[in-house]
Amino acid sequence: MTAETPGVELLMGQTATELVMNGRPSGVVVEDPQRSRRELRAPLVVAADGRDTRLARMAGVPGRVRPHNRFFYWAYWRGVPSDGDTSRFWFMEPDCAYTFPNEDGLTVVLVGPHRDRLPEFREDLEGAYMRFVEALPDAPDMSGATRESKLIGKLDLPNVSRPAARPGIAFVGDAALASDPLWGVGCGWAFQSAEWLVDETADALLGGGDLDAALESYRRLHRRELGPHHFMIADLASARPANPIERRLYRAAVEDDDVWRAFEAIGARRKSPATLFTPKTLLKVASAPRA
């Protein structure tokens, strides 16, 4: 679809090796597999090169790093019983896990142990993975399931945030905000931030307006809409124990439909975490029995 969009020139197999600078980013130098180099100039450079973004380093835009105290292993399975397309999530202090139904009868089964358990997985990866899954409360029935992929692991996933724009350059997706992937935010935030960037800068780019002001507007929008979610996600990625307020919130979400709807909307990133602090929700959380 991208290649067939009017105005798009698709360059396959190219690597951005440096930024073209003229007091600010004004393009990139790309290199093909034969080491042939080409300079591309533009009023705006968009960095969409992931959580390990090289363009951010070239532009001198560092990220704020918050540690992640879990690691992940997952695989695709066929034949895992599920309730339609509903995911299941285990949040166990400090470990976690989830099952995530995909198309074609496949289900992702992921384990997220605390980093203290890394030696156990290094010694016996297959065995540690299966023991972890089987020990889950109300564990998924794996007796009739077959694994359709190798075990895939990621041991270091720090939470990284940086300003979504600077003069001449904008960051979208994980290049702007790389949060704990346990919550499934990466792909959605990538598309959402790209849409915001277009909405905020199109008039300036096409009509000769103030591009820097448009980029600043995008930066503020990105921070306002996604910053609170990232802060909450990064805090939970520390694998700290739940505090008393969170315990009551979890209990209230099970027993009260209004609290559940507020909790679900935040978990789905449709509403800000700040919506939990409405008087009505706080009252119901406070009245929930202790967990």
C-alpha cells in the first residue's frame, strides 16, 4: 500500500547512515548493500526506527531510561483452549504471563519472570518455560497443544521516552516512546503517533507554514496523550509489589461494573490513568474490601 501511494518513493535495502545537518536535521544519507551512498534532503526527517533508534543518537536527542525488571520468553501454540478472542493476563508480583489468541488458531503464550529467575531459564529454557506455564493459577490447558514456533526471548527491554519532536526531526512509534511490550502498546502507538504527526504538520509542510510550531504542537500532544500511560507502565515494569490502593482497585474492578469500565478503558489506552481519580471511582475503590 505504501509503495503504491502517489508521491512515495520506496527505497528497499537502504540504511540511514548519517543525518544531513544545516543547523538542524535537513535530510539523511542512505547507503545500499553495495555501499553506494545517496543524500536525501527534506524539511522534516521522521525517525521510525524502533526502540534502538540510531537516528535519535545522530540527532543528539537522548531518551530517559526506566529499568525493566522482567524478561520475556514466548512461543506460538496451536490448540490452546481460549474464550474466543479473549486474552488472559496473570499479574502475580513479581512475575507475569499472558495468552493472546491470534488468527488461524494460533495463540501466543508468554511468560515474564522477574530477572532474579534468569539463571533458572538459562540452565533449562524449555523446562523452565513449561514449568512456569503449568504453575500459573487456573493455568491454560497445554495437554493437547502443539508448539508451532521456537521459543523466542528478549532479556533486556528498558522503558525509554524522549521528546517526540525537535526542530527538523520527529519521532514516532518506539523511537519516541518504547514501553513495556507486555501491554501490547507498540504497534498501536506507532500508528497513532504517525497519524498525529501528519495531522499536526501537513498544513505547514504543504502550505509553507511554521513547521517548528507544528512539531512543537505534535510533541505536546504526544506527551499529553501517552505520557501518563507510559509512566504507569514503566512503574509496573519495575516488578514492585502492588500498593494498598492498587490492591483495592483490582478487587473493586472485579466486583463493581463502573470501576471495571474505568479500569478497562485505561488498560485499553482509550482513557488517561487520571480518570481513576474521579470522586465516584475513588469512593468505590475505597469501599472495596481489602485484597
